[in-house]
Amino acid sequence: MKRWLLPLTLGLAHGVADGAAGLLLGRLPRALDLGAVALLVLLYNLLAFGAQPVVGLLTDHLRRPRLVALGALGLLAAGLLLGPLSPPVAVAVMGLGSAAFHVAGGALALCATPGKAAGAGLFAAPGVLGLALGGYLAVTTAAPAWPFLALLALLAPAVAALADPALPYAVAADAEPAFERHDLIMLVLLAGIALRSLVWSTLQYVFAARLDVLVLLALAALIGKVLGGFVADRVGWRRWTLLALGGAAAVLTAGQGSLPLTLLGMALLQSATPAALAATLRLLPRQPATAAGLGLGLAIAAGGLPLMLGAGGGLANPWALTALALAAGAAYWAALTLLRGRPGRRAGATAGVT
């Protein structure tokens, strides 16, 4: 039970951190015109998601993910406090804090449960719900910032007090060629994450004016991520991602116009996330923060790029969503198959990939 305590605590902090970001971003239209708001949201996304691999590399170089996670919580609190004074500075600080917490918290959660997808699911799951709830409160109420500040202040000592997991930085690195099949596996895996993220982003686009539905979608994503990690460990990462994404494609197509089926499709879609994160760590075993940054940041940002370029209307077709989900499944299958057959792996190192 002790090994689950760290990813669970970090997951709660993740939910609060993303909730703080949602609150800050949701308040922007009250203070700025829509053009300025769009630019600041773009800035946040570039920093919070696009910058994660760079922040991950720096975190791995420092070899102190817990210290980076605690510093990130401080930046998130500072972003909330700066919101009324200078929205652009607040958004920049919040974006950097979010990037740092995702990579450092993700690294600790992944290392706490090595070879398991469930720890990644516990960490990743609360984030999307926190972001949706924070945005919902900002738009529909005059919710103050102090509850988020208080929760951040309570969670920081909890994160600091828990024992460090075994970190991989002391292990000597083997010499590797500049480019090998490892890199191909990574590219295919990140493509699968990006395609799955594109389906999620498209569904958010469809329900952009329905904040209540967005919160329900986020709740379905949370449930899918938590359960998906445990189920993937039980039946095999590759087998579960194929079943989950194939099922999501079928349900999203059959469920057009049906909110319950859409929620089920969302849960299935997001249930592939933990296995993807665990597989990314397996490809970068000595760089857990970089692995978290690639899986939680860069690939997700790439998945949202088509919508930012104005492709939302065409992708909202149920058959387009089905095709994207199936393409994501094919990418996962290819990446996990290559990972399972990767030469020179340690005995038992791919037990979860079956």
C-alpha cells in the first residue's frame, strides 16, 4: 500500500495544480479582450505543455524531481496571487509551474511503481478534472483563489514528507548508437498519444459551450485513467490499449447524440494513458522526468495543434473521431509490439506489454 501513497498524493496535487490553472485562465475574459485572452491561453499551452520536455531534461540533469515538484507548487501559488496584478506575468508563471510539476511529479509517480501503469494513472487522472472544475468555477461563480492556495499549502508538506522512490540516476548508462530502434518506438508511441489527445481535444471543441458536459467528460477521463492503469497491468498493456481504443472508436461512433455513450467512449479513450506513460518510461529508464514530459506534454500539445489551426469542424464528425481512435490504437500496437521485442532487454522488463 505504501508504494501507492506517493502517486496518489501527487495525483491530488496534480488535480489542485490544474484546478488553479483553470481558475486563472477562466478569469481572463473578465479583465481582457478576447484577442488578448487567446494569446495568453496560447502562451500557457506553449509553456505548460510544449516546454515539458525541456523542463524534464533539466529535472533529470539536477536529479532532484521532488525539489522541482515543490518549487513548481510554489510557482503555481505565485501565479494565482499575481493574477489580479498582471495577467500576462501570472499566466507565464503558472505555465512554467505547471510544466515543472507535470514532469517532476510524473517522474516520482512513475518511479514509485516501476513496471506498472497504475501509478501513472493515479498521477495523471485528477489533472483533467481539476482543470475543468477550475475553469467551471471561474466562469460560473466568483470563486476566490484562497481555497486553491490553501490546498497547495497543505499538499506541499505532504509531498515533501513522503519517502523518495528508488530513482534511476545512479545507474550507469550503456553506450547506445545515435539512432536505433528505440527512437522509432518512441516516435510511434508519441504519435499514438498525440492522436488520442486529438480525439479528446475535438470532443472538448464540440462541447465548448456546455461547461456542465465538459466537467462530466473530465470525470469520465479521470475514471478511465485510474481504472485503465490497473486493468492494463492485469491483462497486459498492449492488449488493453487495443481493446480500449477499439472500444472507444465503436462507442463514439454509435453514441453520437448520446451523452452516456460519449462518456463511456471518453473513459475508454483515456484508459490507454497510463500504459502509454509506463511504456515511455521503459524507453527512457534513466530519464523519468523527460519521459513524463514527452508523454504528458509534447505529444498532448501536438494532438491539440490541428484544432488550434482551425481543423475542429471537420474532425468533429463521428467517423473522423473513429478513424483517429483506430489510428491511435494502431500506433500503440506497433510501439508496444516493437518494445516487447526490443533486443537486449532485461529479463522480465516487458512483462506488462503482452
